[in-house]
Amino acid sequence: MVTLIDYGVGNINAFVNVYKRVDIPVKVAKTRADLLDAEKLILPGVGHFDHAMSQLNNSGMRETLDELVLFKEIPVIGICVGMQMMANSSEEGNMEGLKWIDATVKKFDESKIQQVTRLPHMGWNDVKPVKDMHLFRGLEKDAIFYFLHTYYFECNNTEDIMAVTEYGGEFASAAHHGNKYGIQFHPEKSHHYGEILLNNFANL
């Protein structure tokens, strides 16, 4: 069973549809009570960092999530802004992050980007795993994913980097620390590559 955290930010239905296609049970959590039997957690997110953090803090689920992730060590994956929320802080806003992974979210340096349209980083790009992780099983070669972001996740500990992507230099497009996973791209928009990854997460 995969539990999607619905705090008013992120396209929850897109994830539900993916898991239905791969025949994996999924539920949507909107309250603390919905989280209590969670086995795997997905934290989606889009938009501004501070808005997403405010929504989560005001949802009534924040304290329970910290307990599940930090003390019960339930596997969790943050997606796009959901990944960025796992960091200590973000240059995009003033609020503290969840501090689940020791990292800082920074804005891309436009002067290093060669593309005509520099920001946001939008569209399909390669994701290169740098660890042998179950999450990327079957995606080690030629996998591409859909991105849409202006800020990136900078791990303070390089051992937490799970995969890298090139955009004005390499950045961590996926991170991992213990039971905590983060991916900057959108698997729900990445066709069969995204299905494989979400299926892998469900079967960790």
C-alpha cells in the first residue's frame, strides 16, 4: 500500500492513476488519521517552497509525518518541491524545511546555462544513477524524465546523492538518506520510465 500525502499541493490524481495502471494499492491521506497505517509515503509538491511548507504545516499532518519518517523509519519519497521540502532550507523562501535530508535548495546560476531559454529547467533530461539503488532498477541506462524547476537540491553530504543530471553543470536530481528518498523530476509525467520508478518505490 502506497499513501499519497494530500496537503493541497501537487497532482495527486496523476499518481493514483499510475498506481492503478501497475495494479498497486494506493490511498490518499488528508488527515493525521489517514497516515497511521502508512507503509510507504509519497510527498508530492509544486509551486513556491514557502507556500508548500505552509500548506503542510497547516494540514495537521506534519507532526505525524515526522514521527513516521524519523522514528518509525517508514520509506518516503519527495517529488519535485516535495523533495526540496526535505532539505533544511531553500533560497526560494524564508521558512525552514523538514530537515529530513541535510541539504540546501539553491537557484540555478543562469550564467552557466547554455540553452536559449535558461530557467526554468523544463522538459526531458537524462538521469544518471550514481548508486546501485532499487529505486532505479531497470532505469540504469537511457532513462529520461520530465523536469520543471528553477531551484535544485544541494546535498551537504555527497554520499546522499543518488542520481545526477546535467543542466549548467551536474546537480543532484535524486537523493537518498536511510528511508528518505527525493527526486527532482516528475515520474507521474514521465511515461513508462516514471511507472517503473514508482513501481520500484512501492516494492522497496
